[in-house]
Amino acid sequence: MLKDSDIDKLIILIDDLDRCSPERVIENLEAIKLFLSVSGTAFIIGADPRIVEHATGTQIRS
């Protein structure tokens, strides 16, 4: 769709991901993962990393 449009770059802002249930956090991250390889797209995610860590069971900070 991006190739067929006049859009060169697409930036998707996701805010308050940490307000979702852990199941929804995972679902959203899985959906985002599908688009990470699409050229010209970028994601900005606003979330408390502790909540995302809890939902995923993965440490995302050092």
C-alpha cells in the first residue's frame, strides 16, 4: 500500500501501551512485529518498560 501511495515514510505512534492487559500488550507487539520489515515505516511506543517486561516476561532494559 505504501508503494502505491505518495507516502515516503510512515511513522506510527503508540501511546499508553502499558495501560493494556498483558495479553493485549503481547497482541500489539506481535502486530507491530509484522510491519518492522516494511521499508519506510517506524514505530514510536510510549509505555512503562516495567509493564511491558511483566507482560512479555523479558527484560528490555539493562
